[in-house]
Amino acid sequence: MPIGDPGPLLALIEDRADEPGLAAAVIRDGDVVARRCVGLASLPSRVPIGPDTRFHIVSVSKTFMAAAILMLAARGALRLDDDVRRHLPELPAEISRNGPVTIRHLLSMTSGLRDVLELERLRGVWRSSPSDRDTLLGLAGRQTAVSAPPGVQYMYANVNALLLDEVIARAGGVPAESFRRGALYEPLGLTRTGARPHDGIAWPDLALPYVTDGAGGWSRALDLLGIAADPLTTTLDDLTRWLLALRSGSIGGVEVTARMAERTRVRDGTRLHYGLGLAVRRYRGLTVLCHTGSQPGYKAHIAYVPERDLGVVILSNREDTRPAALAAAIMDEAIGERFPRPYPGRDADPRLAKNGPTATQLAAVPGVYVDSETDEWVTLRFEGGVLVGDTLGDPFFLYPEGDGVFRDGEDYQATVPVELRMEFGPSDGDVTGRVNLGGQRITMRKSSPPAYAPGALGGFEGLYESAEIASQHSIRVESGRLWIAYGPGWNHGRVFPMEPIAPDVFLVRPAAPGIAYRHVFHFRRDRAGAVASATVTMERLKGVSLRRYQPA
């Protein structure tokens, strides 16, 4: 595949001669019309990034897994509506108490299964190891509780990819990677694509992942736990060939793209933004078939706009790359005036003045919101005319449409479509937000964070455990606030502050270079009023109960 001239389409990518960088390509009408590689694959050896540099593509791996499942279905080795326990009988029968979990549920991120990578992080495990895949499969096989019933709501979780990989192996009769190689890589000429399920595997020409070190420099990322579920590495040229294959619609005579992009309906009939391995987004009035991948130091994105026959591929080994935003900027450059709609952020301020709530209501919107039933958490703030929400997962960006309704305006920033309806009560602090977060419906009330006296905080101290996930957490008071250490091994692990956001509800932000999670701990009291347990809610894991067993 000739390198070609990057041209004006990729001129917006800054040169990064002495830093980690990225590789990008643009396809138009079936041809590669622009390609650019900037920065270093390895800082110590000063190896530049090129079209043959390998990157982990993280969740973009799910597009390959989905295609492999569809190939197996076409051969009659499985059906999408098979109960996953037909192929993985070791999974507990209890996960089907509300109906069978099917392969279709795994592909569409509607299984409701507990995400075992999030369970590992809740246990205080932050780094990958050669045994992670087996560890995660074993952990999945012990989970009798679920985050949600199957088919009820979209909940992105890497446990789905982990189980799909095992389904491919068993239905295909060979290891999943061998099946993908024979069914996908070799027929499409993807000679430099392959699985690297843990960091102990040396891989030639692999770009190392980098995060900022807090001092203006870069350090190698170490939190690679996610590659156990999304293991694929590839190059710019190979991933461009993959996007061209998806553009064609079929692989080996099997229709894949249309089925991967068929938007899923959940039980109440709501159509989601996600199909069977592809997200179906809107940008400025056009449909975009896409997927993003993100790990500390690795970022990837593929996007295809059928109505303009335009595709974008992005690979990066630096944490500060925003691949979806970069893809949107490249689409802006390539499509120009042929977009049906303007970018919503360009008229955000006048739209807020015209369609927003009253000045008094606008002043009441910013703050912390909590759903006391689900323990979901959001903070809202205005940045110019844009309403920005921070959640347990990715942030969202909303624009007013009148009657207290805010929507994302097809701006391609959030990873899921979002709608928010604000409702204002008679008093200043009486504000409710009804959020549709990618199909997850949450009703949240504005909360004033409580203030605790040191003596009252002492009532939360102690050790908390979950036998089901073999976790321990130590909570103590220090310097007038609560602190939590994650375990097992909590006594020598990382320690994080606990921020009160509502009565008996605390937010924890586990963080290290390149990682930032948010966990809500809701403490539960017994009849005497003493703290007896805590329930933990995360972006991809809901309602994990921790028993307080040794009060301080």
C-alpha cells in the first residue's frame, strides 16, 4: 500500500518528532487518499512510527470478534440467539434467572453480566500478567449475580469480549486467534495483525504506550489489564485494509457489516446506538459506523461514513490523543460543506440564550446529582453554551432544545448518545435530571454533599469484603476525611480519598498515571443505625455488595 502524500486532510495532525505520536489514514471512494505517521514508537530507542508499526487497538478488536462470530454463524457452528451456556456450560445457571444470556446479548453489550475487568480493579488489581485471561475467565465463572437482566439495557463491558473469544474457540474447534487468522487475516492480507493477550509477549515493531509523568515528560504505561479481553495488535496499513473490508460489506461471501451495524433493540423497544460489534453514531446529520479503543497509552478509532463513502483510521501510543475528536476533525476537513448540519458547538451560546431555561434555572443546574436507587452519579457544569456532564464513565456534552431538554446535538464527542431533561422544583436546590445515557435511563436529584464531623466519620471505619470476588477494602479516618485502600493486599496497595456526595454515599476516584476510574460507595446501615455493609457502583459494574466484618 503506497505511503502517498498526507495532503490537507491530515495537515491538522501536529508533528511530534520527540514524543509519542500517532498514525492516521483516510479512505475515499475505496482508495487510500491520505496517510500520515508522526512521533516515536519508542522513546529510548527513538524508533519513529511508520505504517508498519504495530499498536494495540484495544476495543476496536471487538469488530474482528464480531465478524468471526458472524462467520461461524454462517457456517452453522452457532446461532446468535444461542444461550451462551450452550457453548460455555461452566457459567453459572443463576445468570439466566431473568432469561437466557445469548451470543447476541454479548455482541450488543446488553448481556448485563458483571464486567470481570472492573471486578479486578475493584479488587485492587491494576496491571496485566500472563495469567490474566485464565484468571478473568475463572472470575466470570464464579459470578452468580448480574449488573442487569439480559436484553434490558446497554452496558458496555469487556466480559462480553472475553466470553466471545472463548465461544469462537469452542465453536470453531481451534483457538480463537487461529480461527480469526484463517477466516479474516489471511483472506484480507492482514499480515501484521495478531493477538497479544498480555504484556509478557514480545512483539516486533510494537509501539510502546506512554502516559504523561506529571513533570512535562512521558512514562511507559503499565496498566494493560484490558488486553486480556481485547488482545489484537495491528498496523495502520492492516487496519486500513480492515476498514476497506467493512466498507465492502462482506468477507468471504458472508455479509458482516450490515449485521454488525444493525442497531439493537432492548426489551422495551428502544433502539440503541450499538449494533453487533459496531457503534452507529450520527455526526452533523450523517451516519457514522465506528468503534473506539482506549487503554492507558493506546488509542484507536475507525469510522466510516456510508453517505459520503469516507473512512478514517487512527492509531496512537500517547494517552492525550482523543481519537474520536480527531476523527471528527478529519471528517470536517474531508466533507466540508457537504454536511447536512453545522457543528452544534459553533452556535452553542446563542442556542442556550434562545432555547435554555430561565436565568434562575440555569444558575441552579450546575452541581452534583445522585440517583439514590442505582447510586449513579453525575456532575453538571456549563462551559460557554455547552452543558458538560461528568459521569462514572465518559463525559457528555449537551445543547438545549427547549422545555428543559438537552441533547448531544450529534457532536460525536460522547461515546454514547445522551438526552437530559431538567425539571425544576419550587426551591432553588430542588432540581431533577432525567438522563437517557445510551439507553440507560436514570433519574437523579441534585444533592448537597453532607459535612461529617470526625466522630461521625469514624462510624464508617473498618474492613469490607466480598467473598464472591475475593476482595478486601480498608477504610479509615485520617486528617478529617475518609480514606480507602483496595485489596486483596490492601495493606500495601494504593490509597484514595472518599468524597461525600450524599448522605452515606461517597465517591472514590482511583487514579494512577493513565488511569482514572470513579466508584460510588453507598453505605448501608442495620436497624440500630450502625454501618453494616457497602454497595459499590461503577460505570460497567453495578451493585457489588461488600460486608463490613471488622469495625475499627
